[in-house]
Amino acid sequence: MTPHLAAEGIRKSFGRKPVLDGVSITVGTGEMMALLGPSGCGKSTLLRIVAGLIPKDAGAIRIAGRDMESVPARQRGVGFVFQDYALFPRMTVRENVAFGLRVRGVEALERSRKAGEILDLVGLSEEANRPVDRLSGGQRQRVALARALAMEPSLLLLDEPLSALDVKVRERLRREIKAVQKKVGITALVVTHDQEEAMELGDRIAVMNEGRIEQVATPREVYQEPATEFVARFVGEVNVLPGQMYHGYAYSGSLAIRMAENQPLRDGSSVKVILRPEDISLHPAGTAEAGQSQADVGSVSFQGTHLRVELATEEGYPLTALLLRSHPMAGKIAEGDAVRVEALRGSVLPDPFGKKEPEYYL
Amino acid sequence: MDPGRFRNLDALVRWSVFAAAIGLFFLLILLPLVSLNGYAVREGFGIFWSRLREPGALGALRLTAAVALATTAVNSVIGTAMAFVLTRYRFPGRRAINALVDIPLAIPTVVTGFALLLLYGPMGVLGKFLGEREIQVMFSFPGLLLGHVFVTFPFMVRAVGAVLESAPRSAEDAARTLGAKEWQLFFLVTLPSIKEGLVAGSFLTFSRSLGEFGASIMVSGNLVGRTQTAPLYIFSRFNTGDVEGASAIAILLALASFLILLLLQFVQTGRGVHEGIA
Ligand SMILES: Nc1ncnc2c1ncn2[C@@H]1O[C@H](COP(=O)(O)OP(=O)(O)OP(=O)(O)O)[C@@H](O)[C@H]1O
Ligand SMILES: [Mg+2]
């Protein structure tokens, strides 16, 4: 994929407060990149800089290979969907959608035809002549999307496009947005602080924290091989245990996780072991097999598709496990039980400050 | 003690407050207006009309309307510009300037007029400078305009500022990303969104200007038929003992203010209804 958008080393401070601390990110042509991060980490600021709405302190923005340094917002050809939609009140749906064509001097008939086409695409033809103040949240959202697409931008930026909607509508529109994006084939960067949304929308996800990008990868990689502890904790639920490498395994106490062949960590180096709750399997009490650990069940709660089990390992580490309802242990496990814990899969992060485990575990 | 008595006392207090408020309203506000009417037509409508036809009377009304219109026009431009600067820009001294905007409300208008006279009058620094170039500001229309613009300045700034403050700015950003040039953005997005503030500010400015007295008397020279506005005319007539002549103009001025008030109410409730549907 050739990059359509390239941001390099973007820095921005408001007053003395650094908000973007050297952000670099590239989005391939036709790709949808999700920008995921907690509130206040600088996502909107980055988007506004890409669109040319606010100046940056340092770095470069290239769109389709062209440096945007001296290109004003109105000439960047970037469609922007705002968090609050920012529709023009006192205008109809059609007038909103045709605004970009109007200010460019496209004649009325052509404008109307084009707007109609886009409204078809987002399923709003019926509402074309209604004032935007009288639309539902979901309809407004689609007007905002249609308006941004009407001028056929080469890049679409969406700032938390669904955060103002209730859950049901959000999930439906999520699919619609993705479908429209693929159909039009437009390159897109979508901001969200909802990891589920990021995974569904993004071909890749860029995880951001405190003005820095921590990882850019496919949703699967971000989830299964988080690059930092922050990413691990922010995307989904996770257990982080201290551990050490030995003979291709990561050990946390007696609990062992098999590593990929090519992992570069030396034997004896300290690591953080990243275990997803659903990757932990439980077995009835008994003699631990190699790589298993003994644990006590602290609490069990039923959560519909699965059971949530809070454990304490024999080394004293807290551990959360999710058992599918169909798991053989699911019917009989109860608070106070002793069980054996097995890690089905996991990943590690180097932990230069981690303390060495006593040798007898290895 | 009997709690029933308290309740009665309570009711009594409430009733007296109500009666006092209504009574004072009649005494302080309605009664003078009624007496004004009484005087104006005491000797019949014929006298009323003849008083209006006296030299200077209609001229004073016309001048007052012209000054009020011009003041409103000037302030809707510079007041709006000031409101923009105060709400949209962050710069050192912004808070100080923001506080200074209200100064015309605090200074006695006579003092304002006096200050302008000192500055632009024949002996003033600017007055001399302009006088040498054959431009006379004081004792003429420009002087009146200057005084009125100063006195009414805060109204437009505050009315437009309040709307600007509450209007989301992202609509302007949206227009930018859609390719709007700055002037298109102003006329298509910003102006429609501050229309209500402009209307309210204009009404306030206009009606305040209609009744302006203190600054006017200082800067106008009170020249009959030339710089004498309606309030000055009323005062002059009364001073010379012509109560009917003063009343005739006074009643028209009061009527005009009342109509403006009515119009403002109409415009504002009209808007309220519209928003109610939306
Ligand atoms: N115009 C501004 N002036 C001063 N500080 C600002 C400005 N805009 C943003 N900030 C600050 O910069 C930081 C990042 O803001 P930004 O809006 O980019 O966060 P975000 O990641 O989009 O958060 P959210 O998820 O809440 O929208 C915040 O701490 C915010 O307070
Ligand atoms: Mg944001």
C-alpha cells in the first residue's frame, strides 16, 4: 500500500502544555485507520492539524505525496466529520450537503444532482428537504458524513463520529460508515476512544497515549501482541504478571507460556507477561502438570456468554479468567475452590526493571 | 403560638408585596405617561397638531431618527467587530478591554459629552487639527453621532458577544474544510448565526439613542433646527414655558419607544415559537 496520508514528527503545545509529542503515522490509500486513545491524549488535535484547522509547532503533513505546509484548510481536499457534527443550522439537509459545492461555484442544478447522489448513498433521500434541526442524532450523523463526502475529498477524517449516539444506533452506523468508506474507496482516519469501534472500523489501529503513538498494527496484533503495557491495558482486559524467559517459555512463577520461535529475549531476562482472561484455562484441583500453577478461586460471577473468575495464584498474583459457559469447569466452580491454572497463549514485554525470580521456579 | 396566624401573616405579607409592586408600577411608570397624554391633548388635537408643525419640532424628530439610525448602523459594524475580537481572540489585555467596554454605561452621559467637547471642540487637540482642515465635528451631526455611538457602544458588543460565545465554532471549521473562503464563511455561516444578537443589539442601541440627552446637549450646541434632537427640543420648550409644545413631542417619542419595545417582543417571541417547533 502506498501511503496516502503521512504525518511525520508532529509536535504541538498549547501554552506550556505539550499535547502532541512527535507523532508519526501513515495511512495507506483506501485504508481506514482507527486512532484509538483515552480522552485528552491529543487525537482531535492531531486530526485538526492534518486538516489544517490549527497550526503545528513542528513536523510535516503530506497528502498524496504533497507537502501541506502552506496549503490552507480549504484547499487540502480533506473531508471532516466533527464530533458534534457541526451542521449548518437553518439549512436543509440538501443545502448542508451541497455547501461544499456551492462555495466552489458549482451551478445549482449540478449541485442538487450531486447532493442527491450522496444522500442516496447514506440513505437520506427522503429527508433531503428537511431542516437539519429536526433530524434525529443518527440522521444528523449521516448528513455530516454525506456533507464531507460530497466534495469528493481524497482523505476523510472522522472525529469520534458516533460518540453522541446511543449504543444500538452506534453499532448500526458503524457498519454503515465502514461500508460507505469501502464503497467510495476513500482513505480515512477515524478517531475513537472505544476499542470495539476501533477494531470494527479500522483496517489498522493506531493506539495513542499522552501525545505519542504507542503501536500501529492490525486489530488482531494490537490485541494479541500489544507493544506496550498501556496498549495491553487499554485494549481489552488483561492480566499483567512479572515473569522471566527460559528455554523459549515465559514463566510467571510456575505458570508457563510458550513463546514464538523467533522471540529475541535472552534466557533469564525479566519480562511482563501479558495474559488475556479468555486465554486462561482452569482444571480441577490435582497435581500440577508442567507449566501449570495452583490457584484459589476468589469470586465467580455469571456474565451471560461467560463466567468471570477472580483467582489468586500460589505466588499470590491476582488473575482474572473468563470461562465460556460451555467450559467443562463452568458448571461446578465456586468461591473458595482450589484449581489448576493453565495459560493457553500470551505475550511478553521486556521489563528492564523487573526483579529476578528465584531460580527454583525454573 | 397558633400556626394559623402565621399562615395569615404570611398571606398578608405576600399580598402587601404584590399590592406595593403593582401600586408603584402605576405610580412611577404609568401615571407619568398618562399625565403626558393628558397635557398633550388637553386643549384638543388641533393644538397638538399645531404644536407639531412649529419650526424645529418635526426637524428635531427627524434628526433624532437619523442619528439613531446612523448610530445603530455604525455600532452594528464596530460593535460586532469588537465582539469578535473579544470572543474569538486571546491576547494580552483582553480582559482589561473587555471590562472597559462597559465604561460608557458607568460614566454620566454629560461627562461623556463634556469630554468629547474638550477633545473635538474648537479648543481641543483633535478639534484644532480637524478645524484647520475645515472639518467641524462638534455642534453638528458628526458630533451627535460620535456622542451617541460612544454612549450606546456596549449594547451591540454585549448582545452579539453573547451569541458568539454560545455558538459552536465547529460549524466555521466545517465550512473551512468544505472549501469556503473566509468571506463566504462569514456571510454564509457566521452572520446567520449572530443575526439574533444583531437584532437585539440594534433595538437596544436605537431606543437608547432616541432618548439620549446628556451627551447630546453638550456636543450639539442645541442649535434649533440644526442640531436640536427631540429630547433637547422637549427640554428647551419646557424651559420657555411651552408645556404643550414639549408634551406633543414627548408623546411621540414615548410612542416610538413603545412601538420599538413591542416590535422587539414580537421578534423575540416569534423566534421562541420557531425554536419550540424545532
Ligand atoms: N485550543 C486549545 N487550547 C488549550 N488547550 C487545548 C486546546 N485544544 C485542546 N487542548 C488540550 O489538549 C489536550 C488534547 O486535546 P484533544 O482535544 O486533542 O484530546 P482528545 O484526545 O481529542 O480527547 P477527547 O477524547 O476527550 O476528545 C487536552 O488536554 C486539551 O485540554
Ligand atoms: Mg477529541
